[in-house]
Amino acid sequence: MVTLRRWLTFNGVGMAGAAVQLAVLAFLTRELGLSAALATPLAVEAAILHNFCWHQRVTWPEAANHEGTGRRLLKFHAVNGAVSLVGNAAITTAFSAAGLDVLLANVMAILICSMLNFVLGDRVVFGRSVSVPLCLCGLMCLSQVSHASAVASDFAASDEVLVISGPSAAAIAAWNGYVAKIEARYSAPTASAFFALDARRVSKWRERATAGTVPMVEVDPPDAPDSKIHHWAGAIYIRKTTVAAVVKRMQEYAGREMEFYQEVKASKLLERDGDRLKVFMRLQRDAGVVSAEFNTEHAVEYRTLDGTRAMSRSASTKIAELEAIGTPGERERAPGHDRGFLWKLNAYWRFERSGDGVLIECESVSLSRSVPWLVSPIASPIVNRIARESLERTLRSLQSFLTRAS
């Protein structure tokens, strides 16, 4: 019970310290213009001093009876301080360089370091038994902070970003195997499983779509080596139109997607051969904390099954992430030297007459780099949010466009 109360108190102090750290970091980076690598250690030091004062006062008040404040502060810097400074600087710099907002990257670093700091505080800093060698070891770690910060500063100043070597052969094999199953369902649709939402047994999705909402479901693909497959399906309803009219409208506007899709910043029709098209689109993926733009090309085909049903498939044939966006040096990153946010993107569209309108479903499947296990509890929801919100924006944009046209 004592340990639980102490843990809760530790977290309360830590939350206040995190607020201090983020406020100092925001001031240094956004007001004074310091780099994340230089500002983070200063912000962490402010939080360390704040936390030490309150830990000594409320978390471990009994510590004042057996050791002086100066000695304890030295231990706190040597042990907890070293963990916070080195861990926060390394994690924050790495994730901000990878494209994550500097404040969110710092939140990740705070969470990762907090558990270790509690154990060290309880057993080493504010406890009675601490060896001199352990304290000296902490001081040696702390002495490396200036070197780590200097290296991180050089890294940030070089205007380089964290890149990875592109999808591995195993990742591509896993993607191809998974997509083959979707392609088989696309090539031979059945009346009972025409829609992915039916196949996933989504409750009352037709009624919800007809009412104006966007029912969605996440499909959980199997694990892929060194990568992550994202699979979402969602649907909309367009009143007072026909399947033929919807398909005709979408084909007519091929290459003009930027006029109605929110995420498409530029588009162009490259080729047309009957119901087969090749389209260029400049895509923007933005979830507030992560933003990236890509030059993409897609092979698109349309299939009319009968007077009440039709289908369409779009498969990416090129995805190139852009760098230095909005500057004279804007360019595509070399193949295999992107940040891994988007490697593959397929979309499977289904159209069906329903009442006086048309149900439209989009099944989106994409491939990205995997999320490191250390930050998976925090980063995975963000990655999933990007995939989900991207599909929802696409469907709502199309709904608005087709509603105006009908």
C-alpha cells in the first residue's frame, strides 16, 4: 500500500514536471528558435529540479532524516537525471527527426523514462543504501550528456532525416500474399460477400450509411516482417443517383481528383484505355503530429457487373516521398531512402444500387514501416489514426462531390 501511494505521488509530481518540461521546451524551440537537440536537455534540467524538490517534500519525505539535500541532489542528477537527460535527448531528437512533432516526441520520451526513474529514485536516490561506485557510474553517464547533445545538434544541423532502407523482400512477399487474397475476392465477387463490411459482419452499416454517417471497420492483417499492413473499409451513401452515373462521373474526373479529394494536392491523367486508366496524384498524409507528401502513380480499372453493381480497383505503381517541400530544393527521395510512412497503397471500390441511391464502399490497404516495440503503445494508435482518417476524409470528400453532381 505504501509503495502504491508512493507510486501515485511520484506520477503526480512527474505529471507536473512534464508540464514544466514541455512548457520550457515549447518556449525554447518556438520562441527562441533553438533546435530540439539543444533545447531538450535544458527543458529536462528544469523538470529535474522541479521534481527533486517535490519528491523530497512529498514522495520520499523520510529521506530528509538520514542525508543532506546537497548529496541527494547530486544522486538525483547522477542517476535519474542521467536517465532523463540522455533518454529524453536521444528519443526526442530521433522521433522529431523522423517527422514527429517535437512535443509529442518528448511526451514519448517522458513515458519511457518514467518507470526506470521511479525504481532508481526509490532504491538509489532516496533510499538508505546506495553504493559510491553506483553514484560515480551515474556521474560518468551524466558527463556524456554534453557529448550526446553535441552529436545530436550536429545531426539536426545537417538537415538530414531518419530514413530506412525501404521494404524488405520479406515485407513485399507478405504484402503480395495478403493482397492476393483481396484480389481473389475482387476478381470473383459473390452476392453474399460483395462488400467487405458484410464479410466483416459490421452491424447495420447500410442503415448508418443511409443516415449520412461513414461506417468503418478495421481489418487486422497478419504480422508482416519489418513492416505493417493497414486495412480499413468504409462506406457512404449517395441519394438520387445510379451506379452508372456514379461510375461515369468518377471516370470523367480521373486526373482531376485534386478538385474534390482533400488529401490530393495535385493530379493528372497519364493514360486512358477504355475502363483502364493511369493517374498521377500528389498525396498528403497529415495527422497533426506527422505530415508527409508523396508523388504517386496508380493503375485504375473499372468493372460493371450488371445494372445494379460495379467495382473499381486502384493499385499504386509508384510512391515517392518528397523532401524540402515548398522550397527550391524540393525533390523526391531516392528509392529506399524515405521515412517509411507509405510504401504501398491499394483501394478497392464497390458500388451497389440501394433504394433511390447508391452505396459506395472503399476498402483501403496500405503498407508502411513497422512501429518500434518500445514506443508501440503510443505510436501505434497514431499510425492507425492516420490510416483511418485518410480513408474517412476520402469517403467524405467523394460524398460531397457526388452529392453536388447528382
